[in-house]
Amino acid sequence: MKRSNSAQLIGAAVIAWAIALPAAAQQNETPSGDGGRPSNVPAAAEQMESDIAQGVRRFGIGVEAGIGLDPELVVFGAHGTFAPVFSRRVAFRPGIEFGVGEVTTTFGVNLDVVYYLPGVPRVAAWSPYIGGGPTLGLSHRGFEAETGTGLNRNRFDFGDTSFEGGMNFITGVRRRNGTFFEMKATAYGVSNVGLLVGFNF
């Protein structure tokens, strides 16, 4: 029970961090009082920062974190967004995802396609979307146990690792500033249901 409670506390901390990230990003974008950067910043450093920012915007980099249900996991990952694909409402969103739990550790490569639903007013703060796509998952389930006493104590790892394919089903809402909330269900393969919060830079 202690390990399960620790996993829940870690999950809550990760979600709080993800919610606070957009606010911190907005604060960092606030211009300084003198209307520019400090004069002691080297030009090469400014150019590198600009190139990184352009790359992040170009590939639609985003991060997400949350909790997985059955098995209970703390989930975190990153993705890119390539749009439009055939339509301005369709985006290709490949990404990677890690999950850590009491007895289960997962790693997945997601090849998701997201569709933003029509009929939403342009002034609306939130835009709903649905999506899905194939996923390739690596899962390790196991636990460690000690046998013997004293100096003859030995540690064994009882578990198994499997590599399986599956299918993601996604529904969520996205705010204009890049914040999004999402529920992702994975069928077949490494099955799980996740509740995620994230931010697109």
C-alpha cells in the first residue's frame, strides 16, 4: 500500500507541474521593462535560443503527464504535431510515452491522428477533438523478492517483458494557449486508460 500511495503522490505532483507549466511559459514571454534583452547576452546565444524556439514551433512539440488506470501508472511523455494533413482539422501527432507503476513499467511509441471537431466558434476558448492510431508498446511486469537469511540472502526478479502492438482511442479538449486535457484508452497490446494534462509549446 505504501508504494501505491507513493505512486499516487508522484502522479499528483506531475499533474500539478503540467498545469503550472503554461503559466510559467507565459511569464517567460513577458517582455522586460526596458523593452529588450540584457545587453550582456552574446549574439550567438540569442541566435541559438531563436533557432530552438523556431524548431519547437515548427514541429509542434508538446509534453503531457497524468495517471493510468488498470494498471495504476504515473504516465509522462512528449509528442510532435504535424498539420494540416489533408485538412486543416487533421493533425498527425507521433509521440513517446513512459509509464511507471508499482509492478509495471511501460514504454510506448504512438502514431496518433487527431481530428478537431467542426462547429466550434472561433472565439471559443476550448476546442474538442477526437483521435486514434496504432501504438507499439513494451511492458515489464515483475517484482523482486529476497530468499535466505544473513550472508546467504539472495535477490530474485520475478517478472516478464513483452512487446506488443495496440490501438489508441483519444478524446480531449485543447485551449488556445496550448493547454489540453485528454483521455486515452489503449486496446489490445498493453491495454490501459489514461487521464492526461499537457501543453503544446
